[in-house]
Amino acid sequence: MNQCRPAWIRYSELAFSFNFVAFSFVMFSCLFPTGFSATFSTLAFIFAVPVFLHRSCTIELNYFEKMGVALFCWLLISIFWSDSPLSNSLKYLSEYRIYFMLPVFITVLASDAKTQQLALGAATIGAFVALTASYGLGFGWWTIEGATLSLANRIYHGVIMSSLLLFCLLVARWRSGHFRVAALLVAILVIYNVLAIEIGRTGYLLVVATCVLLGVLTFSKARLVMFISSALLGVFLCYVTLDKFHATVNHTIENVQNVIEGGEYNSSAGMRIEFYRVAFGVGREKPLTGVGVGSVASTLEAKFKSGEMRVFTDNVHSEFMHMMMAGGVPGLLMFTGFILAIIYSGVTHRKRSKILGDALIGIGVILIVSALFNSVIKDYGEKHALIIILSIIGSRMLLEKRAFQSPTSKNQ
């Protein structure tokens, strides 16, 4: 079968495999600068395109791929009513390349189970490296220039750690013996790292949401009540005993109270509330179209100069709000649909593989939490981590779907 393919396709597949695996390790380890990781992602995409086109007759898009392509097309169309130059609009549009990269990567990986496994292993090792580095920096075991705690920013680190936590909990649920013990140990290390060493409110929410979700997907009603009660007790004990967690939670509550009672916006939580207020106002002004993908930054700048926004930003730190500004209500609904399609794909795939379906549901929940408080698609790190995760899971789903539909499986 392999010998029937043109030689250039085989070479392209090999080059894609190397670059995608390297890309997976680089992104999850957080050790390398953006330009270095971008080299592997770009090369992986370039080498994947010929293979994708060669398989154009057998392309099957899942629900979230279709929704992502639709959203990208809507953002592309929004260039026509953006008041920014075309080159500027295209630059901002490229920030949403995840939506057209996913179908290419998933299609190519679906016929290459070995690269799926290697990429998953590379991403897992990379995430463990990031976890180890964070512990070393937090306890002062070593110093890294430009890094105080996590090697990446706190938000990106939170996404990486919650993804590693999800993977470990799924392994612990489905494996036994040494694998289960090791997975649970790493999961505990991840939770302690995010709550006690790092400082990141989104990371706190991601860890709690991931644990609760796995409990919901795993336990029956009686055990679920016990699990959630234990989880709440655990969070309370962390609040009482962990100084950083305690201080960050209290500081956040205080900042929100200052906004409500005194209109004080000079804090991280206060600025986000101000950003969301302005973003919602922009979306309400142009609900059907938004301002266009290229005009979000200039619109925010104009709001600040006119005094309508008290704190300047070109990023409102919420993907939901950003989509409403860029594409109006249609853009917001399509982005919401993209996330719901991820979760729905996981729910439907549980009939074939619970572990894979639950992994996809978990990523959907991680995406919801991240997108509420951060620009998870617009920002570089989180976006590329999602490309890797969704490509691996999506391609594995497609591979299992094809195996299920094959004549051999039907005869059995």
C-alpha cells in the first residue's frame, strides 16, 4: 500500500511527522522562544498540505472542524467591513489559523497512528518538563533568565498543566498497577504546582473544573456526591493552608469589591471587568456584523481616546467578548458552537471509546474556562497547544471511526 504512493508524498509525510512531533514537545515544554516553536509548526503545516491535497477525496470533517471553518470564513468576510488596511486585517485574521490548520493536521494524522503516538508522547514529556521546571523555579533549585515561576506565562502554564492533569486522571481511571500509581502521583504534583507554587486564577479554575468533570464522567450519583463534597473540602483546605492560593483568592475578591463599590479599575480583575464592559458595548453597537477582524484594536484605541474606556488595551482577555466585537453575534455564536461541537463530538464518541470521548469533553471544558477570561485562540501559546491536542484526538477519533465502519469490523 505504502509503495503505491508517490515518493514525494512519502517524503512529505516523513517531514511532517518529524516537525509535528518536535512541535508537540516544544510547545508543551515551554522551554523555547516563540520563533523557534513557530518554525516547527510552520514546517509541519507546509509538509502536511501536499498530503492533505493528495487525500482530498477521502477528507471527513468532524463537527468542530466544520464549525471552525465556518467561523474562519465569517472572520474572512468581515474584512470587507473592517476599516483597517487589508494587510493589517490579514495579519489579525492569521491569528485564527487554528480553524484551517486543524482539518489539515487531523486528515494527515488519521492515516499515521505512529505519529499520533509519538506526538502524544512528546507533548506529555514536554508538559512534565514544564512541571519540573516550575517546581525548580518555585523552590529556587535553579534560575532561568527571564523566568520567575512558570517558563511560559501563567495562563499558558495553566492550560498546559490542566491538559496534563486531564491526561493523568484518564490514565489512572483506565490503567492499573504502576501506571495508575504514577499517573495519580503526577496529577497530585500538577494540582499542588498550580495551587501552591504558581499564581494564576485561571489555572485554579482549570484544575478544579478538570477534577470535577472527571468525577462527573466517572462516578455514579452516590459516589459523585461524595467526590464533589471531598473536592470542595479539598479546595477549602487549600485555601486555609496554601499561602499563595489564599492571598490570590482574597486579592481577587477585594479587587472585585473595589470595582463594584468604588469604581476602582486599577487591578487585574478590575481591568478585565472594564474590558468586558467596553467589548459588550461594541458588540451591542454592531450586533449583526461586529467591527470586523481587523478593526478590533483600532476600535478599542478610539474608545480609550474618547474616554469611553478607562484602561487602554488591544486585547480584552476574553475570546467570547473578542469574537462578539470582531464578528458580532454571529461570530460569538459560531465560536460558542465550535466549543460545543468539541464537547458533542466527545459525547457521541464515548460509544466507541470512553477514554477518547472523555478527553475531548475535558478539552472542551478547559477551552470554555480559558475563553471566558483570556483570549485563548487569539493568543499564541494556548492556540498552538489546542492545535496539537485537538489534532491528536481528532485524528484518533477518525481512525477509530473508519475502523468501526470497515467491512471487517461489520462482519465481526
